[in-house]
Amino acid sequence: EAVTAMDEAAVRRNDRAYVFHSWSAQAKIDPLPIASAEGSYFTDYEGRRYLDFSSQLVNVNIGYQHPRLVTAIQEQAARLTTISPAFANDARSEAARMIVEVAPATMDKVFFTNGGADANENAVRMARLHTGRQKVLAAYRSYHGATAGAITLTGDPRRWGSEPAQPGVVHYWGPYLYRSAFHATTQEQECERALQHLRDTLMVEGAHTVAAIILETVVGTNGILVPPDGYLAGVREICDEHGIVMIADEVMSGFGRCGEWFAIDHWGVAPDLISFAKGVNSGYVPIGGVVISGDIAATFDDTSYPGGLTYSGHPLACASAVASMTIFKDEGILENARHLGSVIGPELEALAADHPSVGETRGLGVFWALELVKDRETREPLVPYNAAGAAAGPMNEFAAACKERGLWPFTHFNRTHVVPPCTTTEAEVREGLAVLDEALKVADSYSTG
Ligand code: PLP
């Protein structure tokens, strides 16, 4: 009650005095106090309502305060709020069963974590123990989390501040036709060359020293990079050839974001391990995990698994995952995500046609990016590729123009992503796209077209 009684000034004052924020220079931020949220909107203390085109950190897939999900959490809290991972628990076993049910047929078990980073830590640990090898290949232009191992896997500037990183991780380039590392001009070329580059990397690294290849099925914060058809199947083939574990990081791309339970379903490929978090329960209670193939799970049938977490399979979190997946099924949320994709795709193309600052649009489901450029010919990004550039004027001004008009955008470097909740209505999406249309004029003013 003391918390609900607090006014905006008190929230702000205590935040500035006591809260140490992620990824921030503490003296240079002024976090907006949020009073409430519902559906696809959140509201500040001034009563300003924002349509959320970010889903926070691309995790509120079911939207805010879904009544059935809130009730399920309240009921579980009243029944059993915590129990150690060493016991069996109904919420946990049902969550695991439901996740295995929607995962590729070769996958048998779930290890629960607190979020995405520790899911990746454990996936890598499992791969190393299963293969008896140490090295891991991870993609440039990736994000895998901020714990020691996960930030080492990460292939973007978020790793720089944590270096020297852990030994044993080698980075490679994935497919990204718009800024091809392979000078490709078609998706087919990009796919073929990216796979050849992976084979070449394995050749010089020694494929027999590599435990795992980890990749985001659809790369998230680094630009919604949708792999060309054939790429994931090619990676699967390479892994099979060399006895390497294929880890799909679906922390951001899973649970509806791409219109499927797992994004990889879109290409019909079965990885050995899938890490998940975010959309599994939309972050109403922290949870993540690793879906494990029968083969890898069997490695730990008679040999103890050397890893664990006090809150692994937390009943409150697991009950919310069960409820969320049930709601997804009952309310056709995957179908809605796919439908929104069929609306957003063409609308973004129309925006690109009207705005010289839009170099490319790409995505699927409710997972889209607009790449903003100074010059469409040279594809020079609207802001430079570095941490300072990410916070630079033009992108800030663009974001401010969105916020003034009641839209909360997701921006990262020179991109804005269109990643609303999977439950957003078509009308809401169109409302947000109309704001983007206005705000892009700011970006246009920095672009020569
Ligand atoms: N993997 C991917 C693809 C992510 O996008 C994220 C978070 O943005 C993570 C891992 C890390 O998840 P968490 O922040 O829950 O540790």
C-alpha cells in the first residue's frame, strides 16, 4: 500500500537516489515513471498513454495485465508460492510438459532458469559436457545475455565493456544480405556463402574442438535478421557432420514473436537445444529455460548435471507459463501474430516508398525492423555503429517524435523495430504505423535519400 500511495515525484526521487539501472551512465538518465498498463498500452503519471511498439524488451508478447494471466498468478500465489527445485511440483511439470509438446519432436525435457542469459549459460554447459569439447561458435551481430558466458557469446558492442571475455568462444558472420559480410547480392548467394564461411571457420578452428554453434533463430536486437531459407537447415547439416550441438537462442524470437511457438518451426529445423525466456510468460514473473533433446538429456541420466538455480522451475513463474500458453491457444495468439505480420509487412514497404531514410524493412510475425540510412545508395547508417552513435541525435529525435504522438518505439543503433505485443489489434497496429509515418519525417531530414 505504501508503494501504491507514492506520487510521481517520490517514485522519481527514490529511483534517482537508490536504483542502479542496466546499461546506463547513472547520472545521465531520467527514467519515466509508469503508473499502469493494459493491453498494448502503458500510461505515465501525467496520464499520457503510449502504444507500445517495443513490448518493453520485446517480451510482453501477451500484452499488459492480461486478466486470465493475472488471475492464474494470484491463484498460484495463494496455493504455493515457492518450493525448491529438488521437489516435484505440478506447475513446473505441467509447464515442462506443455513446452516439450510444442517443441520439435526430438526434444524431451526442460531445464528452467530465471531468464535468458542463464538459459544460454546452461545450454552451453550442457553442450560442453555432452560433447566433451570446449569451444563454442557464436555469431557476430548477436545478443545472448549479460552474464559472464552469455556476454562472451554476444557479438555486438555490449560485450566490449566486459572484455577480456571468457576463453573458448569464436565469432563468425551470419547471413544479413543488406550488409552482407560476403559481398552477396541475392539471398541464395548470401545463404550459400554464409554456410561456406561457417564450414571454413570450423576447418581452421578444428571442428572436433567445437562443442556448439549458437545462433538466434531470427536475430533480434541486432536487426531482425531473418535467415534465408536453407540457412538453418545448412547449419543443422554442418552440426550433424561434425557432432556439434546446435543451440537455437529463441529468447526473443520464440513464443509467438515470429507467429510460431518457436521461430525455428518456420523452417522445420530441429536444434539440439533451445533457450527461451521472455514470451513464454511475457515476463509477468521472471523465467527462462532450455529445451533439451532426448540425446543430450540422456547424457545426464546416470551422470549428475553440474548446474542449478535456487529458483529453477519456480512454481509462480511456471504457473504463469502454463496459463500464458493456455491463453495463447484459447485466444489464437499465434494466429493473430501471423495476421499482424501480413499487415505490417506491406505497410512498412509503403512507408519505405515514402521515406528516403528507410533503407530496408524486414521481418515476420510481430518482429520487424526498419533500417534507417543517410543515403540509400551507400546504405550509410543514419547514426554510426557504436554506443555513442546509438544514443546520437537523429535517432533520439526520431524516438522523441514517436513519443510525443503517443507511440513508444524500440530503437537500436540506426534501426527502429516494430515489435508490439502479439495480442495487438490490427487497428492498434495501424494507429502506430501512422505515427511512424509522421516521425520518419525527422529521420528523412538527416537523409539525402
Ligand atoms: N538472448 C536473446 C536473443 C535476447 O534477446 C536476450 C535479451 O534481450 C537474452 C538472450 C538475454 O535474456 P535475459 O535478459 O532474460 O537474461
